[in-house]
Amino acid sequence: MEDSAPIMHMQPHIVSSVAAEWEPNMRLRMLLHSSPCSLVVTDALELDHPIIYVNSIFEEVTGYKAEEILGRNCRFLQKRGRFAQRRHPLVDATTVSEIMKCIREGIVFHGEILNFRKDGTPLRNKLCLTPVLDDNGTITHVIGVQIFAEANIDVGPSYSLVRKDQDAASAHWTQGTFKAHLEVQEVEARAPSCEFLQLSDEVISYNILALVTPRDVSCLGLVCRRLHRLTKNDDIWKSVCENTWGRAATRTLEAGAGGRRLEWSRLARELTTLEAITWRKWKVGGSVEPLRCNFSTCAVGNKLVLFGGEGANMQPMDDTFVLDLDAPHPEWTCIDVKSPPPGRWGHSLSCLNGSWVVVFGGERSDHLFNDVFVMDLNEQPPTWREIRGGASPLPRVWHSACTLEGTKLVIAGGSGVSGVLLSDIYILDVSIDGPIWQEIRVSWTPPSRLGHTLTVYGGNKMLMFGGLAKCGSNRFRSSDAFTIDLSEMEPKWTYLVGSSLPGSADVPPPRLDHVALELTCGRVLIFGGSMAGSDSTSEIFVVDPASENPAWRMVNAAGEQPKYAWGRGTCVIGATKAIVLGGQAGEEWVLNELYSLSLANKVDQHG
């Protein structure tokens, strides 16, 4: 095969955006648009040939989202239902053996096999498997083109109703689509070269590859040997990550690596698929004494800061502890500070201006706070100072807080005087002289709540999730999610996804006092918390609030998991590691146990 001979044609919308004056092969373009082919790519160099790419047709027909099946072998389609452990008995074992033989020997496979949708509906899969070889003849990838149609066989009741539009579409898939796929192959075989590949390496690399998503770059790397070679350039992958996640995110990733060169291609895959997400229990010296719950934590660089909490017999705590993760043997230290805030619990603790620790709100006994205290951790000796912002929010406890642009503190909701639930949202810029609280006025607010989380994503956008929300005269745990963009002239809350929206599925169980984290790739991760009838911390849920159709998906993390608890302290260290501390499980206080949740391998120096 010539170096620039295409294995399969690129998507026309990508080509046309590169060179408007170039007109691609019109016949091939029409075939690609009219043929509803499902496309799957697997990595033949990895154990068990994991899936690294599927197109939208595959997702629509099978019901599986890409995030659910990336990293898995395609054989799950031979099992009926998400929890089936074995291949369905009606799947032809001879065909399965033939597929395995062709993959092993690098031979193209054409045939038909019984598959199943996610809801258990049987499908006929007319399948073409084509191996991709490198210059040494080694099989690097396998490309599967699939034409699905309804299988008219009786396999028992389905797990859920099939959507009517899928039923209607399936009739169209049966009419000549496999023939259309073969005609595409015939056209490509006759094409002497692809005009797109006449562009220079520099133009293709930095004007095309660097501007698409990591998932699309992986797909383009399978088009031909030349693009495969270009996508092996890790500098291109760095540009891809920077374009997708933002320059600030890539700088944070490099800082966390401590001077080590990052493998950007691997990092892009791991942060996109979350295939490497892992729990780890830390061993640290010292302890936080006396024991307490309802404390708050934040990260200042690679230092974990803890303030306050509720001690035995509802004793309000006013001490400050620091755990320096840069130390060879990290251990908790109670630091000597001047003018500490009054002891409290249920407050928020945030990091602003790089080294400032900010306390807001909370309660002690029967007294609620709405004060703001700031301490510069780099100052010697550290000193707490009260900021009087004027027009302060109502006193509150169990509210949520987050940081915008490094200098602005945002607080929302909580429980006010006499237990009245709040729904307001305020912002305070501590970087200016004489800071003043500003209420963000909106035309509609989500139901009042406490114990929820507020997470920043995409600059000035925030995601609110969960909590104990007011519903009429009652209060219930919530699994609803709402977003707001504070960069808009008139910010407004928008319902994102949750249990109360008709048709919603796979949302996290309702909860409060949980953990919410923003990932480097712009998604939000939820785990833990107080849930009715649940004692599992292994369930981690992720959502991309910026996507066109946001949906929750569950992620399974390897390693030793924390005990079931709520009210944990948590913060992000570096760019790919979250630190989780303490919490409460019934009458038990789990304080001096520290866990990290790593999103990628070999990035941050710590853990």
C-alpha cells in the first residue's frame, strides 16, 4: 500500500473545513452520507483488543454510549443485557471462532452474527472487519464496519421498550446498506490518492489535527499510514489537549509533573475515557486531634488545610491543621495562628489568590455566622483577618461555595435562621480594597436546599447538584443538577439533568453532603454522601455539563476504596488527583484516613 493510500475516507465536513476550494469525490461523499454504517475501531496492540473509537451511528443503534464501552472488547454485544455474564446461546459459535481466526491471522472478515442492543433487543449484524498493518506487517488496529438490522427471532421479553423511531429506522437499515458499504470500498480501491493528503505535514498537523478532539484524532490516525505517523507526534497531542481543555489546564498538568515530560497521547486517552481512575489509601503521620466531624478543607498548592469542625458534645473547633504533601513523609501539623475565627462547623473553606484560605458562615450551638475570615498561608506567622464586605448574605450553615477566577468567592443556598432553607447566590471579590458582597439576581431559582455542591466548569459556569431540597412543605434528598453562567449579562439557572425530569435515566441516587469535583477535561465527578438505603462509595458518576446532550455515566475505580461516609473533606491536588479526608458514618467519625483518587497514571508527583 502506498504511504498516502487511504484505508477509509475522511469525514467530508472535516475535509471541507480545511480547504474550501477542494471538491472531494462526490460519489463517495454521497455514499458516506446515505449509508448508515456503524464504525468501531479496536487497538490490536493491547490485550483483548479494547475499543478505542465508535461513531454516533453505533451509539444510536446499540443504545450504548461511547463512554460506557471504550476500553472493552466488542464481545459484549453477544450478551443480552448489561448484566449478562455469558454469550447468548443463539449466537453462532462457529462464526465467533471464524472472527477470532481472521483477527489473529490478519485476514478481512465478512459475515453476519447475532448481537443485542443495550435493552436486550436482538440485532442482525452484517460485519466487515479489516486489519490495519504497520510498515513491519504488525496488526495495529482492527476497523469494524457494521450494518445492523432487526433480528426476527424469539429470545424472550426485552428489558425495556424499544424506541419507536429506532424501530422505524431499522427497516431502512435492511435495504441495501451492506451493498452500499461494499461500493464505498470499491470506490476507495480505485481512488489513486486522496487530495486531502497532498497538504503538507505541518498544515495537517497544526491546522487540522491540533484543532479536533482527542477522540477524533485517534480516529484520524487510522485513516492511513501517513496520518498514523503524524498522530504519533506527542507535541501534536499537547496542542490537542490545550485546544480541548484550555491552556491553563495544560500548564497545571505540566506543573504537577514536576519537570517530567508528559505523555500527552496517553494522558488524553486516560482523561477522556477515565480508564485509569484509581483509589489509593495514603499513609501519613500525625493526626487531627481532638476528633471531629463537619469540618472543612481546601488545597493551597500541594498543602491540605483543615479548619474547624464539631467536636465531642457539640464543641465548636477553631484550630487549623496543615498536611504538606511536598514533604518526604507528610504529617498533620496544628499550626500556630493569630486571631482565629470563632469555632464553628458546617462552614465553607476556600482557597483564593493562590495562598489565601477563606472561611465563610457555619454555626456553633444556636448561633449562625455570615462572617468572612482570610488567612495568607505564606505569611509568617499566619494570621486570620476578618473581611467586612457590607451587604452580607444572611447567616447560614451547610451552604455550598466555590471559587471563580482565583479571587472571587461564590456562596449559594444553605440553612438559615430557624432552619429556613435558602436559594440565593452571592459573590465576593476579595482581591479589591473594600470588597462588597453582590447578590446575583435571577428570575428563577432552583428549590431551596442545604448540603448540596457548587462546582465551577468552563470558566464562569457552575453546576449545582443534590442536597436536601424543599419540595412543597417537605424536604427530600435531590439528584437534580442545575447550571448557571455568571459571565452572562443576565445570569439564569437552567435545569440540566436529574430524577425529576421525565425520561431521565442513570442519574446518581439522591444525596446530600457528597463530594463534587471538576475534572481537567471539564466534566464534573460526584461520589459519596448521605443516601437513603445505600452504603456504597464505589459508585462514581460523571457528567459533562457543556455537552449538547449531557448525561450521567457511572465509572468504576480500581484500588482500595474509602469507607462509606458523608460530610467528607475533599480538594484537588495538582491536576489529576483528588484528596478525600474523613467524614461521618452513622455514629462513627472517620477522620484520620486519607485517600486519593487519581484520574491518570504518572502525572502528579504525589501518590
